Amino acid sequence: MRLKRVSPVAKALALETLEVPFAHTENGLAAGSISSCMVADHLLKLDENDSDSAWQKKAVMESAATASGAGTETTAAVVMNFILAMILHPHVQEKAHELIESVVGTKRLPTFQDRPALSYIDAILRECLRWRPVFPLAIMHAAVESDVYEGYYIPKGATITPNVWAMCHNEAKYPNASEFNPDRFLNADGTLTDDTVSVVWGFGRRMCPGRHLAEASIWSAMVYLLAIFKFSKAKDETGQEVEIKPQWHGGITVRPMPFPCSITPRNAEMDITALQHLIKVSI
């Protein structure tokens, strides 16, 4: 099976992602070549003579790796998927533009106070999370006790890898799952369904603790970009549109490969200074 061939490679890459940056920082700290950062600051506080220093160092390493993957790579990947989806599905983008203008006009940016009236933007966000989940195979778990699930025996201590991709592309729940369709998250009256695609954030006690902040940050990025810019296909020297053949980079996380595009301002009246201020606040 391909899974058995790929698993050892995936494990090696995961360990490399965890250990190599930490070792670089630790060695740089010893050599005096590393400036202040999360890892360095915590390592300086550790007492090597303390019996707990070993697990504390391990905690620092694992926390740093988690923060790096969850706080930067995942958010960037979702936003890139969003931009790609807007280019490939201009009717979705146009509908979002019309909604934003009907709610906030053209002279200011949307805020969180406007979010209840911008349900379609939330639907786009959920569809971006579902369409191309950044963590297609979620964080692994261990079975705390033996169990039998649909005829499969799961021994205590077995490693469980949730297949988020399969859950997000379950045709029984999401018909035509490969299609990008935000309307699947809207009721007939335009309100949001109860499906928040929670599986993309993990499961149980290991569920992403920063999911609410992450979702709010992604929503802000999406609604600001939609309010100010139009995303479309790039054109070549003859004026013909350059076709996009979407490809995704695989790894622990999945993100789109670089693609040509055109990003143009939609409204000259929009206050760019306000955009810069709001971006600083959201960061």
C-alpha cells in the first residue's frame, strides 16, 4: 500500500521539521549568533541542573514547531486557496463584492460588527477550509483504550490518523465535493448552516486552541481583500488570459503552487490608510 511506503517518509519529514529549527536556534544561542526569539528566550530561562529541564526543553521545541505551523503556514495557505478560488470562480467573487457594497458601501472597510450581515463571506471561508484542507491528515492521536469501530479492532495505544481530506470530500455530506461552492453552507433564507467544518481544526483535547483567533484573522483577510481588490487571470503580451492549472504542494501542510494572476484595486475612493491601520490591528 502507498500509505505504508509514504508513512516512514512523512514521519522523517515531521521529525526534521520539529528538530532541525530547534537545533539551529540552540546551537546559535550557544555561539551567541541568535537574537531574541521565542525559543531562545525560553531556553535562557531553563536551569540545566533542574531535573525537569529535559521535558521543559522538549515542551519548548514542540510548542515552537506547533506555533510555526499553525500560526503562519496554515493561515497563509488558506488565504492562497481563497485567492485561487476567487480567480477560478469569478461569479463567487462578484457576489461577494455586491454583498459587501450593499452592506458597507464603498468608502469604508467592513468590520466585525458587519459580520452578521455578511454571511456569504463566512460561507466562502468555510468552503475554503473544506475544499482544500490545509492539514489533510490531521494531528495523530493515540487510542487510550481498546475499541472496535465498524468491525475494525483498534488496540490500546494504536496511532490514529484522522483523514480530514476524506471527511471534507464525503459525497454523502458534500455533493460534488470537488467543486468550490460556498452556497452549500447557506440555508434557503441565506443564513449559515450549523456546519462549521470543525474537523479541519482537529479533534478532542488536541483541537487547535487558537482556532477562534485563526478563523477571525482569516475572515478579516478575506473580507478586506474582497472589499478592495479584484482577482482575475493574468494576461499575456497578446492580451489573452493565461490559463491556470492548479497544483498543490504536498507535505505536512498543503498549499497552492505559485500561479499567475492579476490583482487590481476596485475602488479609488477606498481609504488605503484605513486598510493599513486595520491590517496592523488584526496582526
